Amino acid sequence: MNSSSWGLLALYLVLLLLAAWPLGIWLARLSSGNLSLWMQRIEAPLYRLAGTAADKSMDWSHYALAVLAFNALGVFAVYALQRLQVWLPLNPAGMANVSPDSAFNTAVSFVTNTNWQGYSGETTMSYLLQMLAIFLIPAALCFAFGREVGDLRQGWAVLAAMTVMFVIAVVVITPAEQAGNPLIGAVGVDQTPNSLQSGGNMEGKEVRYGINASSLFAVITTAASCGAVNAMHDSFTPLGGMVPMVMMQLGEVVFGGVGSGLYGMLVFAILAVFIAGLMIGRTPEYLGKKIESHEMKLTSIAILVTPIVVLVGTAIALLATDGKAGIANPGAHVFSEIFYALSSAANNNGSAFAGLSVNTPFYNWMLAVVP
């Protein structure tokens, strides 16, 4: 890490904190119903249109059913649009219907926020603004959480844990990329930064962003359920490529997606409190509530389901003939490419090690079922 790397990281964290603090206050007021009168007047007709009221709440079962029903309708609608597009209006090019496997993969991808598609955000906003936008609400939710539970320290503790893990990831990936590829250096290629070149491992990166911004962007978009890229992750060094993969495999709890990072980190907090309580011989409690066998069973399921799905899916892909047919780069690295694809899909990310051909019926079905 050079001074430029540290400066970029510090600037990003300061701007994120300054923007997240007031947003967190507003989110806390929003969830508690303590909104300004003018905002209540805007919301009132929307509540009436939805057939509900601001003071009416759902229990967990009603909420779960509502989420499942809404997502099921979303999958059906997006799938139907693709399968019927040849007969639909506003199709002057006469595009044919999308194949069943590709349509299903796309529908599930969008509904689960996995988003296996290209995104050209740089045409609408700078990368700095994109990176701030990706982490802004997740960071603000930490402050909102502290206010909701009546203890700001709890929100700061969650935010601190996320920030430490984020900084460690940046500190690992950036020097790994700055050091360059030792195999290229061994044949006499100069990878030293100077006035004429960026230096380091610039394969798959744009010169205008360089290693520092590319590395930071890779960590942010894999820590969150975003999946956007401004560099080819498959061209990163082994240590550099490991970082985005690990960030996803943590469950995207390092800030993470909107809301999902917070509740994912709280699951780990419950597990940590339970283990700590057992070690010191006290009944584990978190936020004044006892943590017993029922809570730990649910916590264990939440933590273990995704890794099991990823590992089983990777094993199937490596053993199946159709799974191996998508391999473009035979060798040890192909395991990482398949492992990355399953990790990305299961954690609703959407980025990929591009050396694997996944636009096949096998991977379309596999990566649609995993999320």
C-alpha cells in the first residue's frame, strides 16, 4: 500500500461516514413512524392504495408469505416476457423468444438481485459516487439500528466490525496487485511503477483507474450484493482474486446489500455472543434477550445453508460432463472459476471469473437454482 492507496481508502471512508450518519437518523425515524407532517401526507394516499395503514404491522409468517408471493410473481412476469417476446409489441427487430434455461436464469437473477448482466454505470456517474452509493444505505442502517434498539454503541460496534473487515480486505488485495505477476517479472518484463506506466499487475485493468481504484472497487462490489466490475477479476493475482471471492463467501456481511449486510452481521453477532457466554459460564444474551437452543438452530441454518449449497454445486459442476464443458482454461484455476461462479450466484452478487463459459443450459439452470 502506497500513500495514494491509503489516501483513497481514507477519503472513501470519511465521505461514507459523513453521508451515512444523517441518513441513518432519517431511516430510524422512518421505521419508527416519526416522520415529518409533509412526508406523512405524501405517504397517506399510498397506504390507502395498498389497502393498509402506517400503524398496521405484519408478523413474521405474513411477511414471509408476502415476500415469497411477490418474488414468485416477479419471476413469472420476467420469465413470461422473455418467453413471449416474439409476439409482444415494441419488438421492431423481431427478436426471438429467449430459451427456457436462459429466461429462467435471467428472471431469478433479477428477482434475487444477483444480476448476471452487464452494467455501464460509468456512463451516468463517477466511480467514487457509485462506490459511495453501494455502501451508503448499508452503513446508514448501522446507525439506524443503534437508534432503534436504544443503544448507539450497538450500531457503532456493528459498523466497526464491518469497517475493520473491509479495510483488511483492501490492505490485502491492493499490495497483491501492486506487486505484479512474478511469472511475468521472471521473463524480464518491467512492472515497476514510473512516469511511463502504472506498474504492477495491470492485466484486465483500465489505465485510467489503475490498481488502487480497481482494487477498491472490487472489494466494495463483492462485499455488497452488487457485482459491478471495472476490472477483470479473473486476471487478478491469486491473492488479489481470493479477496473478492472471500468477501462474497462471508455472506456479504461487510456492509453488504441493503439490509442484508446488517442482518447477516447480526447473525454472526448472535453466534459470537452465544460462544462467549458459554466460555465464561453465563447465559448468553444479546440486546437484553436470552439466546437459547431455538435461536442457535436458526442461526446455524442461516450460516450453513449457503456454504453447503456452494460446495455441493461446485462439486456437481466439476463432476458433470456439461459442467466441465464450460471450462475454457484447463488447470487448477478452473476450480476457482467454478467456485467463484457458485459463490457469486448463491450470495446474490453477479460478478464472475470470466474464464468460465456459463451461458449454457447446465449453468443457466444451476446458477438459477442456487440463489
